[in-house]
Amino acid sequence: MRKNKIFKKLLILAAVLLLVNMSLLSVVGTSTKSDYPLPPPLEIDMTLEESMMRRMSIREFTDDPVSDEELGTVLWAAHGIRDDDTYTIPSINGVYAAIIYILLEDAAYTYDPLNHTLVHYKDGDWRDTVGWQYEAPVQLGLCWNTDIADINHAGAEIGQMVQNIYFTANSLDLGTVACGQYPGAIGPLGIPDNHDGFLVMPLGHPAHPYNFKYRPMLLSLLPKVQCSEMTLTDAIIQREETNTFSGELTRQQESQLIWAAYGYSYYFDRSENEIGRLDRHRTIPSAHGYYPNDMYIVKESGIYRYFPTFYNPLYGLLKNCFFLPITPFMLRIAIGDYRSEIAEASSNPDIESSPFIVIPVLDEKKSGRDFDDLSGEQWRWLWYHDASASSYNILLEATAQGLSGNIVIPEDIETISSALKLNEDQIPLLMVTVSN
């Protein structure tokens, strides 16, 4: 009898301990979210060139949620892994330093590209705290690991990510805008000491539906840009990097590539339905709309500078006129083959055989106003972002043209500046080479 009573008490004690343990697990489960696998990315059938023409910044969003499929597609395009186990964007200087924080209503996560998964970081709704500029259902915090890259090269990597986020969001009928909140970006979330915030990008459904009208330029000294049959998804998947350069490009291919880098859209944007509003957007964004980089092209026949439109002192006032901007062209500034000289001054001497080398050059005189000065070394990261966005667009368009290419780091800045006939306010930032 005594043994039976002891046995019953032990059973009761075990049952109580089991219930307590289950209760504790339940409490922990409600306070700490688990990692969240994302659905496979969606296929986007919009052509690459159309996605570039539709690129625009959205600052007002509805409360409609962003689906898991949409979020997963945007994150994969930004910094995901392709079927060949490479990233959706090329590395800068051989490394990948970027980290994406995703702020949702329930918690903050980071994106694990290897497993296409949201990794839980911190409970709570941090969207309004971090994404204070514009309210949206999702806030993306783009950061980099300071142990891996400096701020300029990190800015170049993130510039490519931003392009894919813009293109993918627009094609999914979502919207976004790159908000340069550095050095405060992401900081309130409490990120690790070796992570630094670069940009915040709200993501959601536009408050004003997209409304584009196809209105190509009336005049052009370059062949008219044509839409290829390549989709945005295929361009991201099929983009190839190469260190073997050869061949020649057609004038049509050159026009396509340089337009992708820094041109104006063939679409008028009337999305906000304002009377008389007819905006043409550029193929990349730029901080405060400055666009201080100039595109220089090095070919066998000489060195050229790209002008997306004739300079017009009244352009800011007249840009809504239906005939502007007009006449994109490439102006030759030096005759002769400078490719060998440029190649020796870069991180890859093999590019001397490339038929088309584009060098984004920062003109610091264009990078600020008296009341809003973004010139100087402390702001250089912003313009590396722009330069890399242009370079990445070239690589995507090269893919659509059956070409390949690579982003190369300038090393001997003095030699490159001399060849391009630059002044002291002009600084070569990156180089992108193309080959067939």
C-alpha cells in the first residue's frame, strides 16, 4: 500500500512538471518568434527595359499588406542566391558585405539568402521607429558588415541591391524609395556593433496607382532604345560576369547600354494625377535628385562623354513640357585608343580588349547646394551608390543584348583622370566593362 501511494504521488508530480514545462514553452513561443522560410520567388514577365522605364520613387502607401510571395521575391532579387549558387548581384572588390533587416508588424528579421528565410532578430514593431520618413507595411533596412568592406564599396554593393528592389517592387505593383538616413539608419533597432546602417526602403502598395504613357523622345543622336524579349527575372538569373573581353558592339547595343546607365525614361509618369504633371524619371535614383555623376565611355575609336539630354538652364522649370528631354548623345572628347592605358590603371588589366568601358565620374560641383551640400569625402558613399546602380544597369542590359561584363575598381586615379581630361573636382568611382 505504501509503495502504491508513493508511486501515485510520483505520477502526480510528473504530470504537474509536464504541465509547467508545456506552459513555459507556450509563453516562450509567444514572446520569441521563430525563423520564417519564404515562398519561392515569383517569376516576373515584365521586360527588363520596361522595368527600367517604370523605375520611380514612391513615398505614399496604402495599408494593404505585402504578401509573403511578394516580399520573398523582392528580397531574392535584392540579395538572393541563383540556381548556380551565385548571388543575384555581382560582388564589389570580391566580397559581399550587405545585410538586409526586414521590419514587420510582429518583429524585426534579417534575410538569410542561402536558405531564403527570414531569421528572427528582435520582437516588436520597429517600422515607425526606423522608417520614420514614410509609413509602409514593410521597412527594409540595408546595412553592411564593417569588418568586410569600407563604406564606399558597401555603398556600391547596396546600389545594385537598390536597383533590383526598385525594379521588382514596381513590376509587382508595389513601390519603394531609397531613404539615406545615414548615420541614423537602422540605429534605433539596436544592431550589432559591426553592422552599420546605409539606407531605409519602405515597401508597400502605392497610394496612387501607376499611370504611365509611352512617349519616346522626338529627337536623338543615338539609336532609339528598344525593348528586348528578356524579362527582368531572366536578366537577373542569366547575368554573367567575365574576365575575357573581345569583339565589337553595334551602335544599337551601345545606345541600349548607356541609356540603361543614366538615361531618361520613354514613359511620362502621371501616377499622382496632377493636372499638367508629366515627369520623366531616370533609370537610377539619386540622392536629392542631384545626379552628379557623368558617364565616360572608352572605346577603340576614342573617349566619349554621354549626355542624356542637352543642358538647359531652364530644364528644372520646363521638364513637364512634352518635348523634353531631347537629344541624348555621346560627345567624343579624345581621339585614339586609350583602353590599354585605362586597363593598366584598373584592378583588371585584361579589360584593354573590352569594346565598351563605361566609367562613372563624380563631379563634386554638382553634388550640393549652399543649403544642402553633399560634396566632400564624407558623402562619397552616396555617389558610389549611384555609380554602382548605373554599372549594374549596364550589366543587366548587356545580358539582354547577349553580352557579358564586369565591374572593375579604378586604382590609379591620376592616370585615369589624365586620360579622361578631368579636373580636380572630378573623381572616377567605378568602371564597368562589356564584352561579347
